[in-house]
Amino acid sequence: MNLKLKICGMREPENMSRIAALHPDYLGLIFFEGSPRNVVGEIFQGDQKIKKTGVFVNASEENILEKIEKYQLSALQLHGEESPEFINNLKQKISEEIELIKVFSIGNEFDFEKLQPYEGVVDYFLFDTLGKSKGGNGIRFNWDVLQDYPSTTPFFLSGGIGPDDAAAVKELYHTFQKRQKEELFYGIDINSKFETAPAVKDAEALKTFRERLYN
Ligand SMILES: O=C(O)c1ccccc1NCC(=O)[C@H](O)[C@H](O)COP(=O)(O)O
């Protein structure tokens, strides 16, 4: 199964080093003061093959550029109400190699028309659950809304994915596979359900989950 794994909400250098040893595809760093996972100090830099992803909520361009430089980010996850114009302007100032992920929060239903202005502007969409906080709510949305996914932009599935969800993720992947559209279901993003404390991930739980997912 060619599904990328993004582990989000990393911060503590020692924990980050243990989690990096599991070789996820992406590690997420949250740069948002309203989050208990907000990154301020030094992090574990580690393996360049793991894409360090900066997560921003309506941050200024200046702030994003500074964090790209300081933390050597390979991807940006825009988790607020960033407009296509803002993203296009930002793209003029960053390396073409930096991947762009735009987040959409899903409630009971979702109007897929909202994706249209971002088609061709970002590399990936990320679907999270609409909740009290901007992210890290630990709640799953109804994945059935993705059954008729109308876009050609690949997406990350996120929101409350936990240690017991490997089979359900595989099932969703297989529904895309049956329609020969598995390349659209690009990856999953996991966070609070694997924490022992904010920004501290349980390496054993992640290892078991990864084995269940890929075997
Ligand atoms: O995790 C946070 O604290 C957070 C705060 C503000 C914006 C984004 C945030 N997290 C970004 C993510 O990509 C999370 O992984 C995503 O929201 C899913 O989290 P969870 O439901 O805990 O798996």
C-alpha cells in the first residue's frame, strides 16, 4: 500500500528522534500559539528524507518564511483561512521543492466546491475534523463523504485517527483502489490519539500501528 504517513505535533527533541527512527514520510511541527504543541525552541533536525512540515494557522508570510529558514521545512500545511492569492504570493518567495498542503475541516457534511479555487495552487489537500480547536481535536469525521471525492488533487486523511484505526484506513484505501484512484488517497496524518502528553508521541503505539497499516 503506497500511503504516506505524517506524524504531526512533534516538538520535544528526544521524542522526535525516537519517532524519526520509525521513518515516517512527514513530521509535523505546529507554529501556532493557540496550540499546546506550539514549537518555539530547537527541534531534532535528523534525517532529511523525512519531510519536516510546518503547520500554520493564518500566519503572516514573514513568519512562514522565517520558520522555513530556521527549521529547514520541506512542506507547509496551511491550517487556517489562507486564500489562493496568499498562497500564490508565498509560492513566489519559496523554493519550488517545498510542498504545499491546504487543510479543510469537515463537519457533518462538506461542500467540495470549496476546493475548486485551490486546485493547481497546492500539491495536496488535508481533510481534518471540524472541532473546537483549529486542529488536534482527536475526533474522526464521517469518511463516507470522501466516497465521491470529485477532485484530482491527492489528499491526506486526518482527524482522530488512532491506534485501532489501521483496518478502517486500509478499507478506505481499498475503496479508492477498486476505482483505480488510489493515488488520490495520498496519506494519513496522525496526532493526538498517539500522545502520552501534548507533543509527546508513544513510539510503541506508532510502531504497532505502522505494522498493522502496511502489513
Ligand atoms: O494539533 C494541534 O494542536 C493543532 C493546532 C492548530 C492547528 C493544527 C493543529 N494540528 C494539525 C494537524 O495536522 C493534526 O494532526 C490534525 O488536526 C489531526 O489531529 P488529531 O485529530 O489529534 O489526530
